[in-house]
Amino acid sequence: MIGRILQIKLGDVTGAMKEYQYIADNHSEHVLADSALYNVGRCYEVIGDDTRAEMIYLRLLRNHPGSSRSEDARLRLDELSLMVR
């Protein structure tokens, strides 16, 4: 929730990314860990670091293969690969 407030309401993408990353790294079994990781990837995209975003999406697919965010991560990876062409 703090990450969303920072990102959406305050426009603090870096602060939001830190909050999401904290959840992903320290609470990897939490029900929202996959969403936190996905949001880290989106934040990297916002700041223009598509390479790191791809790495985060791949980590999500590896660590949370059956999560509801897996399909979202696949779609983002597809979008990023199309942008490179």
C-alpha cells in the first residue's frame, strides 16, 4: 500500500520501488510478493531501465510460476522485446 501511495499519489517512483523491493526480498512467501515484484519491474520501466525490468519479470516467473502476476510478467516481457526490434 505504501508503494502504491508513493508511486501513484506522490509520483515517487524510486521510493515506491524500494518499498516493493523490500516486500519481494524480505517476504517472498507473502501473498502479495508476486505483485510487489511485478511493480518493481513496472517502476524500472518508468525510469527507463528496461533491462532490469526484464530481469525482475524473469525472477517473478521463476519464483512465482503459478501466480496471478505471471501472465502480466509474460506480457510485459513480450512488449519489451517488441520495443527492441
